[in-house]
Amino acid sequence: MLNLEWLGAFVVFSEHLNFTRAARALHVSQPALHAQIGKLGEALGVTLYQRRGQRLELTADGKRVAAFGREVGERTRSFLDVLRHGESREPVVLCAGEGSYLYLLGEGIRAFTARAAAPLRLLTRDREATLEAVRTGEAHLGVAPLEGTPDGLVADRLTEVEQVLVVPDAHPLARKRRVMLRDLEGARLVVPGPSRPHRALLAQALLSAGVRWEPAVEANGWELMLHFVRLGVGIAVVNACCRLPRGLVARPMPELPRRVFHVVHRRGGELQGAPAELRDTLLAHGAAWNRPRGGSGRGRGRGASSPPAPSR
């Protein structure tokens, strides 16, 4: 028989990956917590965590056990809510990046919360952390750009977004209808930090095209990148869903791949109830970012209009 106390303790440990902090959260001693997790691993016959340098990390089995533990805890709390109050008060947890929340998910979230099917809890993480939150059961759903379906997850296509160059409306490249990689020769670009996927993709594309460029500033997040472009620090390649501040224009970059965003959930069973409703609602509003906005043109906001025709 699986000891649910040990399982619950391991879930808390998986959130902290630190015995001292997890023990404090559980109001038990560190040796007691260590013993509980050790007994759980022995009972299941698997290694739940391992040390990597100075830090602890879950093994693949540990991630599965943590996800199962969260599911057991959630179902237990939901059952008790229905028994005592007639309905579940368990929140649906969605994890995504800042850009997805700002530009892609607003209409879907608004539609879901308007029906108040269940409380909604939102986590903000980068792509890899989003996928990890879904794998370990910390989140029911995640939204991220994917090139394929990650192991252990089910992915539903949300929307496809092209990449565009954003420049001040007085910039020479603003007169082009589209921008090629060679047009960025010698450009000073506002880019994310070196570890970010967008930076790596852009740098590789420019290297393959033999284009020299230099970083004007490193800034994480579309809003901050666009802010620096507006200040005249440099120009930037961003997703076409970004809404532009006044004075900036976006030009398509057809040589760069489109980014395909997906809604993901953990493999191993069909989504049910409120998580399934949230997924379906997000998918139904996946293209909302690209719809006209009150006469301001496409969903990219001001500045996305075509450049003026060249004078004859």
C-alpha cells in the first residue's frame, strides 16, 4: 500500500528541491523528511532524485511520481470540496511565457474566466520551465513554441506566428515591404540573452547567410526589446503578434521560420473537466491576435501597415 503521507511530502520536496526549505514548508524536521522520501523510494523501487553538482534534481521516475502525487492530492481535495460544498474549488493551472500571456492568450483567458468554470491560476515561465511544469504536474496545461512534440506530452496546435523586423518609422528599412537577412548587414540588434532560443535561432540564421551584426543591447521579453527599439538603441526581430508602440513599424522576414505555438498537457490520459474546457477555449481563440482591431489594421498593432509606395 502506497503511503500517501510520504507521497505528499515528496510533492512538496519536488517543488523546492531542497530538504531544508521543504521541511520548513511541511513543518517537520529535515531528518524526518529525508526518511519519508527515502522510504517512498524504497517502497516504489526507484530513485526519486539525484545530486548534480551543488543542486538536487528529480530523476525521470521522480518526475512521474511527483506528477502522480499532485494528481492524487488534487483529486482528493476536489472530492472533499464536492462532498462538503457541492462543487470543486480546485484551480486550473496554466503555465506560459510572458509574451504568450501578453499577445496570444488574452482572449482565451478572458472567455474562460467569464464562465467561471473553475478558478484559474497562472504561472509565468520560459519554454523549458513551462514544459517541465506540465511534466511534473505543477501545471495542467502549458503554452510554448515547439518544433516537435516533447517526450511525455501531448501537443495541440494553437497558432502560427511569423517573425518580423521592428524599426522606427523613419528607419531606411521601414520603406521595404519585406526584409531579407542580407539587409541586416552591420545592424545593431536588440536581442535576448545568449541562452534564449530566439537569440540562438536568429544568430544561426545570420551566420548561415554570412551577415555581420552586433548586439546593441541584451533584453529579455518582447516589451523591453520594443522599448529599446523605440528609444533608438537598435532594431529587433520579434514575433508578429507583438503590439507595437506608436512610431514603430514591422516588416516581414520571410527567410526566418514561423514559430508554431502549442497547448500541451501530460500524456497518460484524456483531459477532463475544467482543464479540458480551458484547453478547448484557448484553442478556439488561438487566432484572436491576428484579427483586425478597431481599424488599426492587423493584430500587430500600429505600425504594421504597408510602407508608402516609392515615389516615381
